[in-house]
Amino acid sequence: MRTRTLLGLLTALVVSIPLGSAAAAQAAAQPPSLLPLSVANNSGRAEQVFLYVLGTDLASGKLGYVNAAGAFTPWSGGSNPPSPAPDVAIAGPGNGSTTTIQLPRGISGRMYMSFGQKLTFLLAQDGGLVQPAPWAANDPNRDVLFDWSEFTYNDAGLWLNSSQVDMFSVPHAVSVTGERGTSTEGQLKPGGRDAILDALANEPGDWAKLIHTRADGTRLRALAPRLAMEGADGFDPNYLDGYLTDTWNTYKSTDLTVVPFQFQPNLKYTGRTGGDGVLRFKDSTGKEVAAFPQPATKDVFGCDGKLAAPNDDVVGPLARTLCAALHRSTLGFLHTQPTYDGGEFYTRPVTDHYSKAVHANMVDGKAYGFAFDDVGNFESLVFDGVPSSVTITLTSF
């Protein structure tokens, strides 16, 4: 779950409890052991909906599933090659109705929702779960209409997002109610699903290849370009290469300033590309702290490889900033990063048109179009330290 990289930062921002009333305040602020999670079906579709709550128990580290009552069960069995996992589907709501299940505190994972057909999960011999991978030609879920939300629920609260990092398929909004009131993200504009798919279908180049259409004519999903590149659908593996070369060359003669944390405006790093083609960053003392060879297209779309972001205080934040700016096609043009002006994003012909289309069709412009879309807080994430309820709404399409 890529968005779990937010957990440390968000936890650190939770307001601390005054020492004088620690015991009473801590008891009052404890998130419930079982959190009501409602799935509201406003999709307008007649198919049966199936729900799956799968994830990792944070105390034991074991993978497993949650039933409707909120009981976590670790997976057992498995084989090599992987064999079918037990059927742990929860009957979801019909169109116009709501199903409420319980989410136990101490779990991080996904809630899948599928329409008209159950999903196939497999168990490996080591107890690992093989999740749906519809970008693979032989995946049994390739022709199933499904999607998921990602969450972490622990003693510090609930983080929940509608993720498009891997694909966009079923439009759904996420909402949490708690001590901060109610917040909602991921709401598409009316007709937004078709608008996203149409934008990709009409974009010159390989962008139409992101769309997978079932034999009955149903447009099931649009894959993120990194997965279309890796999978059966195909995508130009050199799409960004010219832009990347121009950008790394730009910083041979121009300083790149990165201010990775908005709440620390005086913490700055300066980057320059050397004769060896490596973009090196120095801190305010002149000490070199990070170096980035020119990445390939796949490194950018995956935010990994030469742009891998370790969980540290320097290299990781720099890598995240670079990757976000490359997706948004601001790097090489705006020389202080990150930029917080969304009007500057995706304005050039070579850009991440997938993320552009998703953001353009969100009511508030926020989405998880790629792994580090949280740079600048442009992600579709809700959080509450003491949630009382959470809702995932399947919106009309």
C-alpha cells in the first residue's frame, strides 16, 4: 500500500495530550476497537456487489482478512504454485442501499469491491496473498469490474484513500466522521468516469492502450502507465526519455532548489547536474547529501528505481519531490520544488496524461494519480485521529 508512507508524518502531526490530564484525555481520545464502515451503493448499476477487507495485522505482521463483524483471521495453507484462497467475500449493498461492516483497529490494507462477479485471490506456500493483477493477460480478474480503497487504522486514527495509483475503475468517494467533523475526498464530477476514459482514448500516442474493454463493450478500467508498460496492454517505455534528458541538462547551468517540507521553509537543498549526468544535491553547508542519475521513463511512472525514496529525512523527501514534479511536468521549468500551484501541473504536451485526466475530473481536484501525489497535499486522503464512522460511496457510472 503505497500511501502508508504518509503514516509517520501524519502521526507526528497529531496534537499531543497535556500531561496534567493525560489519563482521562487518552481514554477519551482512544479510537474505537471496531469502527463502523458503511458502503453506500449509489452506482446505478444492477450487478451484485462483493466486498473484501484484506490486510496486515499490525501487531503480529500477519496477512489475513476481516469478516463483516470485524474479526481478523490470518491466512493459512497455500501452495507452490499458489492455490485459490478461501472465499471471504462479504455481500455488498444493492443499488440505492448501504451495507455496514466493522473495521478492527490495528490493521492496514485494502477494501476491494467487485461488481457482478467475485474476485479470485491466491495463496502462496509461505502464506503470502496473490492479489488481483488485471494488467496481466492471464489474471483471472482481468475481465471483472472491480476497484479498491486503501486504509490504515491504528491507535493514532484512520487514514483512508481512494487510490488510482495502480488503476482507475469504479468511482468511489471516501469519508470519515470523527473529532474533526466530517471530511470527504475522491468525489468525481458528474460524468467524470467517462470523461477520464474518453480523455485517454483521444490522447495521441499510447494513452488509449491504458483502457481495457471487456468483450461485452464495458470499459472496465484505465491502468496507470507503469502497469500498462509492464503488462499485456503495452505502453511506450521511452515516453518521457526526451523530457528527462532536457530536464537533467537544464540543471547543468541552473540551480534546482528543493524545499521538501512546507512547514520547514528554511530547510533547502540545491541541485546541479554534473558532467557525468548525475543530479547532485547539497545542503546549506555545501555538503553533498543525495545524487540522482537521469531516470528512465519506468522509474518516473513507478517512483522507484533511480528515484527510489528510502524512509529517511533527506534522500526520500528529495526523491518524492522529483518524482512528483516529473509526473506533473513542472521539473525543468519551475526551478523551486515542490510547487503548490496546481494550475502549473500537466500543462505541457509530454506529461502524465493519466493523472491529469483523473485530477481534472475530481470535484476538488484531488486524487492519488501516482505514488507520491501527496507531495503538496494533492491526494484523495481522509484522516481522523478519533473516527466514529467511515463511509465509502460507490458513485454513479
